[in-house]
Amino acid sequence: MANFVSQQTAAQSAAATLMKSVYMQMAAALAITGLVSYFLSNSVQFWTMLVENPSIIWITLIAQIALVIWLSARLVKMSMTSATLLFILYSALMGVTMSSIFMLYTTASIATVFFITAGTFLVMSLIGYFTRIDLTRIGSILVMALIGLIIASVVNIFLGNEILYWVISYVGVLIFVGLTAYDTQKIKEMVVEYGSVDEMGHKLALFGALSLYLDFINLFLYLLRIFGDRK
């Protein structure tokens, strides 16, 4: 009995350590993205290059998609060092993409929306962490809704419908608010079940950090569309 309690305590301690690692890695990735975005959005050389070669943003977007798919699919097989470096690279590429968005909005509104996003994310992540309600079914619905949102967003690139633009923006906020709670619960269950602070445990933490990082970024972007003041 004492041995079982000891093992259970060790597993809980490991899970707490890994969850701390999840949030620390996510925060570091957000810091990298923010610094790259700020630097490039204030770089005359970068914008001159972007005007002369507008395809740079599309190339960066394609590279981001390919990188996140590769990282998610190969995470278990690659070393922790390689996975971390790829996560850093992905965060930097996201900064390149977001620098073009930051040029459209005032610094004050970007800061305001960031704090709104951070507060909303914190509340929903805490709900996902502490709730005893199984969010699996809700998560499945949200994933399907996200697929529909992506399709609608692509269609509206060609339609340019303002009403659809605002519908997509508000629905996007709702989806990523829900996904934040769902992903947090899923990550917690994953690290609790694994229960060991080794290389694989740290890989799981990195995967969790990537998931929550994407939730935060997307929630921020949709909120920016609603509350951001354009220059």
C-alpha cells in the first residue's frame, strides 16, 4: 500500500513538472514570435524586401504548415534537441507572418488585445485543467467546426464578404476559447498517464506547448480582427 501511494505521488509530481514545462515552453515560443514580429514590423529593409518580393509571406506560410505537420508526425522519433530547435524555428516563422499583420494595427490596440487574449486563455486553461467534466465530445465538435471555419475563410478570400468576415471572426474566437480548455485537459491527461520526467515526457510537454501556443495565437488573431484599431 505504501509503495502504491509512493508511486502515485511520484506520478503526480512528474505530471506537475511536465505541465510547468508545457507553459514555460509555450511562453518562450510566444516571446520569440513577439520579438521577431516587433523587430520586422519596424524594419524598413524588411518591408522594402516584402514589397519587392510579396511571395515571401506565402512561402513562409507554406513553410510553417509543413514544419508543424513534420514536427507533430515525427516528434516521437526525433531527439529532444531537434524537436526544440524546430519549435523555435516555427515560432520565429510565425513572427515573420505576424509582422505583416502588425503593420495593419496600432501598437496600443495590439497590446490591449494581447492582454485580453492572455486573460481569456488563462481562464479557459484553468477550467480545462481543473474541471472534472470530460471535454472529449466538445473537443470533437470544435475540431469539426474548425475545419468548417478554415474552409469558410478560404472561400471568403475570393468572395470578400464583410458579413461572412465578421461571422468567421466571432466563431473563430468561440472555437479557440473552447479548444484551449479541451487541449489543456487532453495534455494534462496525457502527462498524468505517462507519469515520468524523462526525454519522452519532455517531448509530450513540447507537443502540449505547441498545441496551446497555436490556440493562443489563433485566439489572439481572431480577437485582433474584432477589437484591433487599424492604422
